Amino acid sequence: LNNGIHPGFGHFQSDNADKTPTLNFKIQDNRCDPLVSVALKALEEALSNTGESEHALQTAIFSVTDTGCQFHAKRVINALTTMKPRQAFFARGSAVMFSTYSSMAIGSHGPCISMSGRGTAIALVLNLARRFLPKGDCHRAILLCADQVDGAMKASAVYFSSANTSEIDKLIEYSLDTANISLYAESIIQSFFSREKPV
């Protein structure tokens, strides 16, 4: 991928759902879904590509997923079918885990919003980011998109500051384009920032 197009873009993919990637983030609770770990790797890359030294505090985290945390969702179903429900499995099976773990990883105290969906969901969360940044509700925004498709776990992350809100507008338009709107959110983000055909 050509990360030079946007300095705050990161991507990570794993074809092994049984092996969680090693993270540089120090997170107290490391029981997250494997797809969340893949998303955190994409976030690490995006942050390392910004060239900025401070990323936390008033950073808003917006996450979009269509497939969600399949590993933990299957554990919830298994627990229910065996009549041994486990609350921890249920809590970690939600799409909220993407923004929650990302927020914990960077120590953010800004808005933290998750949405299930594809192109329209990207446009919705970016419209929120577009409104939060100029008002000072956050100083930076991270869009994190992750999906598990055909056995591969893929995630892309992008870091926006108030200085590049025009890029947000372009990404909103791109996400709502009829050729892109029904693609997985991660594919839309990867395609936009690499300018390659979406997978």
C-alpha cells in the first residue's frame, strides 16, 4: 500500500484467526477478540505514520465493522447452547470493542463511537468527526474499520486532525459512491487511501 498518500493511514491483515498478532500497545485487559487485535495493529501503524508525538487525550475514536467480533460471538452462541452463559464472552462480542480497546490503547478521553455497517456507516461517523473537530470536542479523530471476510481478518485505520478535515469530506463522498457503498468498510478505507481497486 502507498502510505504516502495520507501520512496517518495504517493497514493490517491476518489470515490466521487462531493467532493474535503481537501488539506494541500496553493494554491491561488483553482478552479482546482476534479481530480487535488486528484493528489495533492497523491503529499502531496509522499512529506511527503521523509523525506526531502525542496522540491521546482529546482524540475521538470512530469504528465501523460489518462482521463484528465473530470469535467472541461464536463463544456466546456456544455458551448459550451448552447452558453455560458467560458474560465476558457477550461483552467482548460487541462492535463497541473496537473503539473501546482503541481508546484504552492510546489513553483517549475523547468521544468513542462504534457503528455496524458499511459505506453509509463510514459517512455517518465521519460526519460526527467533521462536526466535533471544529468545535473543539476533540482535537484529533481516528477512523478504524475492521472486518473478517473469507477467513481473513482485515483492518484499516486513519488519523485525522483539524488541519485535514477536507480529507474527511472526500472520504465521506467516496464512501457513499454507488460503486463503494455496499463494500466492507475496511475495503472502502483501504481503497481510498491506496487508490487501488477494493477487494
